[in-house]
Amino acid sequence: MRKLLMTPGPFQVPQEVLNEMAEPLIHHRTAEYREIFKEVLQGLKVVFRTQNEVIILTASGTGAMEAAVVNSLAPSEKALVVMGGKFGERWGEICKAYGIAFEPIEVEWGKAVDPKEVERRLTPDVKAVFTTLCETSTGVAHDIEAIGSFVSRSGALLVVDGISAVGAVPCETDAWGIDLLVVGSQKALMIPPGLAFVAVSKRAWERIEKVGRRGFYFDLVKSRKAQEKVDSAFTPAISLVIALRKSLRMIQAEGIEQVWRRHATLARATRAGLQAMGLTLYSAAPSDSITAFVSPAGIDADEIRKRLQAGFGIYIAGGQESLKGKIARIGHMGYVSAADILMTLSALECVLLQMGVRFEPGKGVRAAEEVIAHASADRR
Amino acid sequence: MRKLLMTPGPFQVPQEVLNEMAEPLIHHRTAEYREIFKEVLQGLKVVFRTQNEVIILTASGTGAMEAAVVNSLAPSEKALVVMGGKFGERWGEICKAYGIAFEPIEVEWGKAVDPKEVERRLTPDVKAVFTTLCETSTGVAHDIEAIGSFVSRSGALLVVDGISAVGAVPCETDAWGIDLLVVGSQKALMIPPGLAFVAVSKRAWERIEKVGRRGFYFDLVKSRKAQEKVDSAFTPAISLVIALRKSLRMIQAEGIEQVWRRHATLARATRAGLQAMGLTLYSAAPSDSITAFVSPAGIDADEIRKRLQAGFGIYIAGGQESLKGKIARIGHMGYVSAADILMTLSALECVLLQMGVRFEPGKGVRAAEEVIAHASADRR
């Protein structure tokens, strides 16, 4: 059965990108690779909307999160961490591992942080604010533009986990004043997991130089020096960098703003479809990259997930931690089409029917069709 | 022009392994992936000759080196580091980054460490001995079996960088008492760079639990807990793990001991060939995975490297740091055949002829042929 990955990451990878990885391996210290690497570094800046250097690390996204923490804060320095989900909490766990005196800003799961609450907590001794653009565990989008408007005027760095969002939804790294933007490869960038990125502002470099604690593998200064010579500090995941050149070309051919519009439309269609089926959206501030919905009363969300997988080859994710069995999460970022959304919603209707959920079959798909049809009409 | 990677890593990847990476991406939290992951964890034990758990990290080999350091030593604890090359020195650099009081055991580049010198320096306060199986920068093999014979009886852990050796030359992890064995993916394991491995002994786990400092991304305890549930602590480089299943199957089909014999023969052929051309081997204790030779008087080794690449599509490596221009390094590990060696030596003869080096053309290739022909006869 053909499979469709509609998970919040890893997500689908275009076949033409996968094919790049089946080409004979080349060495990274060759003119051929350097050309590719240079193009990738430039392409990432376009997608991340930044003039800042983008450091490429061979690691999962969490590795890049650790790089952001360990390079920019000395032990006992104070940071604010916006919680509200598994990945907000991860910032806190990393800070803890490195002895950073972080203060959690608690946010109810499923809600976005109130920027005013961040502003209120932003005392002069805070050196960094850690937050998330899209919280993968809940599908919530935090208002980074609003948070950036005052953090950038403070002495603190704004550090954003953009892993499940950048390349799918607007992220104006420079205009919003994001000092350290962390991104992973396996989501909207349309390649498999294994690479992670950190876009570092001038202000962040100044602080990094001052802090002087950098670990070794995640030492951003060492990576920066290597990249200045179009090189990597350590042997890079060559195949993934080459795949990334291809996917960045695809993103740029479509145009990043059009990519954002596509995601906005498909997310709206997904939400409209789910709601028309009588389902409740979990997030009060949904990101256009992930849609989480609450399982109908008496129905195990994991059973929905399993049936979609077994019967239709469609992979969505369940809830994590306390949300296990209660919500399901549909990823729609990167290589996602209107057809993928319609197929997923229709298959979901079948599963709900099988499970005896009462709703009007076809209503969800129709609602999505209407969003998609009108959005296409708008573009003409 | 068809290319042949004869570098000391990354090395060639079989096409059937590359093809695995062009298959549609699967999610890592599925039964399908877990089966693959389980097989890979088992296959690595076979190749590493160990019953110890092997932790898989998404990182370059250096990331796994850092994991070995940060998990097993507290700040100010004492370690011995066998130097003698760029990668021996890297152990020292990582120790330094983490405040470990390491004592370098200086070894002349191109020479192997004297195990007696390690034994002499192994005072009771030493908590770990860091060394290298094959020093990539010089092609030297250190005698880990001899070092293990006394370190395993001491209170210190034996930590070995086996990146450019394991899977090519004998490495009896358990029999030699290696407590932390670090391996990379892009050498004898025949897949592209992006995964790294640490095989951890019972003794090492006990120490790790006691030390309690682990960083975050490279926290071996967290990875161990995830792997016990056939999971990864962070999103793994799925494509590379799947490629690794294929390459481990190939290694096991050939049989690891036969793989070692193949490398021994091809290394002997390479050395015989180079010496018959009148070239001097750089290493006094050459590893069967890498052969370094000294450039003839008045000849820039980098020019040899460049001509092999431009004229024949054959990639070898130059010398690093103070050896730049003075030596060249031929990798022969993993997916390497007798034909690859004969082709490389013959092309090298052409380049030396072009460059006006005086020697009897064909003599190097003939010497290699004799080694290979007789080795094949032995096996019949």
C-alpha cells in the first residue's frame, strides 16, 4: 500500500529529493561539494528570511537547540522559557542540564503564550527568552512577532525553536528580531532527519563571544569559522546537504511567500474539514503547519491513528504525554498538496464511520473542498 | 568521469545501499522502522565484536567522541590522552572544552604509541585512557589489545576512537576490554556520514551513572533508555539507519573475519605497490584501513592528489596540518575491492610518470598483483 506521511515530522520527502541521495557519494572537501554547500547556505537564508549566518549541524533539531543554549548563556545566568508543550519544556530541560537559572512561563497546553506576560517577566537580568514558533505537541503557534517587538529592544536574546514551522508559515527572522532561530531538516524543508540549523544574529554572536562556553561539537564559533571557508567543522551528512540543495530549489521555484499561502490554505481546509465533521480543534491558536484535534467522547485517538495507518496507509500522530489517546495531530508542512489533505480528511471520515461516530459523512471533505476551491479561484 | 573515493573517509557507498535512501521515507515510530532499528542494533554488535549496548547518535564521529568524554568524566578528573595525530589531539581538545585534567602522551606523528609508556603513566588517579585504533591523519594503528591488557585491570576506562578502523581491521571490543568504542558511519560501515556509535561496557555504565554529567543531546543514559524501548531519544537520521541495515547485511554475508582478511590483503598490496614504486610509507605501524606515503623529494603531495582526481577521477587525501604537501593518504576500508587498489596504484604510476619521478613503471602494480594473486590462492 502506498504510504502518506501526514505526521508532524518527519514529513514526506519528494521523490526527486530522495533520488539525490542515491547518487554516488562525493567527498565534502571537493570543489563540487563546496558549490553545493554554498548554494545551500544561501538558500537557507532566503527561506529563513535572514541576512544572518545560518550554521548547519549534523544532528537532530534538539542538537541545534542545545547549541543555542550552551553557546549563549553562562551557568547561573537567567533565562525565560515559554512552556506550554513538550518542546517548550525541552528548552527548560536543556537549560537545566547546563545549570542555567531559567524561569518557566507556564502556558496551558493548547493555548498560545500571552506576549504581555512575557513582557511583564522580562526583567533586566534576563539574558535570553526561549520560545517556540509552532509547538509540535499541541499545534499551537506563538506570536513571535509580538514577542520580538519588545525582546529585541531589551538586553535579552530571542531564541526561537522554529523546527515545526519554518518553511511552512511566515517567520521573519530579521524583521522580528530573532537572535537564534533553530530549524530541523525533516519538516517543511522536505528532506529526511539528520540536519539542524541555527541562524545567528550579530547581537547573538557578540554575546556568544562574551560567554565563551561552547561545548565542542556544538561550538557555533568553530562552525562559523569553518563555514567562512565553505567548510564544516566536522564531517557533514553529505547526502542530506545535497538533498537539501534540491528541496531548497523547489521551495525557491515556488516562492517562499507562495509556499506560506499554500500552507495557510491547506491548514484552513484541514481545520474547516475537521470542524465540519463535528470534531473540536485542540489548539486555540493553531499553527498552519500542524492541526491537532480532540478525539470524540469515548473514542481513543490512538485507535483513529492506527486505523488510518492500517486501512489507508496514512500516518498521523497521536497525543504526547498527558494528551496520549486524547488528541491526534495531522502534519501538513513542506511537501503537502491539496489532494493529500482531501485524501486524509476523507479517510478520516471512513475511520470515524467505522468507529460509530455520529456525523454527516462527506461534510468534512466538502468543507475542505470549498476552502481549497475558493483559494485557487483567488489566485487566478 | 566515474569517480572512485579512495579517501580515508567518507569512503565509497555501495549502490544498493544508496538506493535504500531513495525509498519513500518512513516514520521512526512505526513497527516497520522498529524492526529495522532492532536489526541494526544487533548487526552493530556483531561487527563491533561486543555484547555491550551500542548507542546510535545522529552526529559526526566527533559527536560520539564528545559523548564518551562528557558522560564518563567529571570536571577536574584525570585522563590520559594518546596524541600522535590530529584525532588523538581531538580527544585532548574535547577534554579541554569540558575541564578534564588530561595528560597528553606525546607520540611522534607516524609512530604508534609504546603500550609500556601508557602503562607507566597509568597512575591510580587516572579515570580514563583515550586513544585511537587507527589515527586517520597518519594511518598509524595503535596496539589497543596491548593497552587493553593493563587498562582493563586498572580503575580507568579504556576509550577508543575506532572511527577509521572498526569494520576494516580486527577490533575485539569485549576481548580487549574496550569500555567506550566510538565509530562513525562513513568509513568501513559503508554508508554516508551522519551517524555515530558508542559501544558502552558495563563498567563504563557504572561510571557514567556515578559521574552524572551528561550534557543533553549526547546524554548516553537517555539514549540507552530510549533504545531499550527500540526507540531513539531524538528523531534519528532514518534514511541512514535504513542504509545501515543494508550495509550490515552485506558485511555479515561476507563474514566479519573475511572482511578483515580482505582489508589485510588489500593493505599489504597497497604498501607493496607503493614501496615497489620507490615511495616511502609514512607510518611505522600502518593500519590496514589507511596507507599514507611520503611524497618523493621535490614533489608536492597535493599535486599528486589533484592529478589523480582530475585525470582519473580517483580521490585520495593529502596530509593535514604540518604534513600538508608532504604525505598523501589512501583510504581502503569498507567497500573496497582488489580492482580498486590495482586501478589506484596504476593511476598513481601514471601521475608520477607525468611528474617526472624516476621509477620503473609497472613495478608497483606488479608487486600489488603478486600480493593479491597469492592471497586469493591461499584462500582456495
